[in-house]
Amino acid sequence: MATHLEKRGPMKRGKLIIVASLVLASGWLETGAEAMRQGAIFRAGVNLVRVGAVVRDRKGRFIRNLTVQDFVVQDDGKTVQLTNFQQGVSDVTVALLLDVSGSMQDRLALARDAASQVLTGLNVTDDEAAVFTFDSRLDEVAPFTSGLQSLPNQVADIRPFGATSLYDAIAQTAERLTTRGRLRRGVVVFTDGVDTASTLTAPEVSGIASAIDVPVYIVGIVPAIDNPSADISPVSSERSPISGTLADLATWTGGHTYLASTPADRTLAAKKILDELRQQYLMSFESSGKPGWHPLVVRTKDKDHVVRARSGYNAGQSRPIS
């Protein structure tokens, strides 16, 4: 089903109105969402805030078996007491988002391969996935389901065309994930990084996704000549469309960016994304309820650990809406 976001005026990061339907289950985030949907705008009340965190050592290896005593979480500069904590490998939910706009004319086959690599890495019985495509609008190709091991046949028939609303599509896809009951979930975007028609900016979408604890992973579908990490590329990281604001978007949500120029790159990116989602530590704490943007800092007591988590959340009011 296609959806659109209405154009809104500039929003400061500290006062973002979350553009999503924040109805999170499983007892982690005790919140209701009053969907005052004029376009896709809503306000959410937050009581218990859920945070997912990935911990690695300086060499990039996962740190497993940490306890709640190992973590320090600061909400708006104040250390909070964690009320729920979970570790260990678990099932995941992923929303695959494929760019099918005109700029992907020579890259869509590579994007399909990268998405297929993610699907083949899923557990048939326990994991679930959905497939979305976008150009200037978002379309659901396959709803969330378990056992999805390959892309639907209609994806192979798509011919890239039209403008690109990349940031809008990410925001709308993150919204779809908020209704899923699974604890570990993420949006995986396959794109060349070009955006020509979004009404939202990268910082605005970063606030949206980080506020609802949905990490965004960007898989940049670029040839080696446009890959700043490749030896043959004359393109600097500053000039790459996959770097800069798009990479910031992923980081602020607790996700990451991967550049995939070769089959090996695409296989490795899929493995890393799924491994990371499965290895998340999940924790929650009680919010002060103070309205507005709350910056979050998540770290461990070991200074050699590298922690990745979302950058904050948006509290709309002091108590949940029933």
C-alpha cells in the first residue's frame, strides 16, 4: 500500500515530532500512540524507554555475556536505573527497503542480490521479514512473515523509474516496524544514496527512527569506482552520497552503513547486519516524562568497549495514553 508524507516546516532536533505510529509491544515500552494522523504526524507518551545496544571490542569483535551492572545509561545527562535487561542471541524482524527509482537503472540487480543475501541468512521458523520498494512513494511488496527466504517474483519485474524519496521512505518503513512485537528489529535500505524528492531531511528521519528504537542499516549499492574505500576510486568519502548525512542517519539510530561493490561485499554486509541485530543487548528504564528530545548516552564501564545505540528519544507527555 502506498503512503505519502506531507511537507512540514523545519524541525529542530530537540523538538522533533515523531513521524511514525509508536505502538510498541512485548512489555518493553509501555506506551500508547494517539495517531493524530494529518499526513503521518503523531505525538507519543513515553513511560518505559527501550534501548538496544551492540557492544564490541576495539578490534570489532562482539562482547557477549555482559550483565546489567556492566552498563551505564544517561538520559539527558543523568544516569538512570535500568529496569529490564536481556542478553543472548534471539530472533529478528527486518524490513528490507529497495530503491527502485530511476537512478538505480544499472544497480537494481545488485540491490536485489544484496537483499537476497539478507533473506537467505534468516532463520526459517523464528525470524520474519517484509519487503518494500520505493521511488517517490513507498510500496509494500511482501508483508511481515516468517519463512521468507527469497524476494517475491514481482521484484524481478520492476524497472527503475522516477524520482527518489529516500528519507521519506525510511521514515515510513520505520513506522511499519513499530507495530511488530519482536524485540530485535531493523530497517535495511539498499540504495545508491541519491535523494531527489523527500520532504524530510536526513536529521529529521534520524530523530524519527532513533526515537522509536529502530536501527537503520544502509547498504550502499555503488560500483568500485564510486566506493571511497576501494583503491581504484577517485571519490572521497566526503563526496560520496552514501557518506555524510545518510551515514549520520544510520549512526544516530544505532545502525551502520556498508558499501557493497562486489558479491563478497554484499554477502559480508548481510551477515554483519543480522549478526549485529541478534547480538543486541536490550534494556529499558523509566523516563522522567519531561516533554521533548532526550539525548541518550549508552556505555559500559570498560573504556575499551565500543557501544552503538540510538542517540535519544522523544517524550511527548508524562504518562502513557491508554
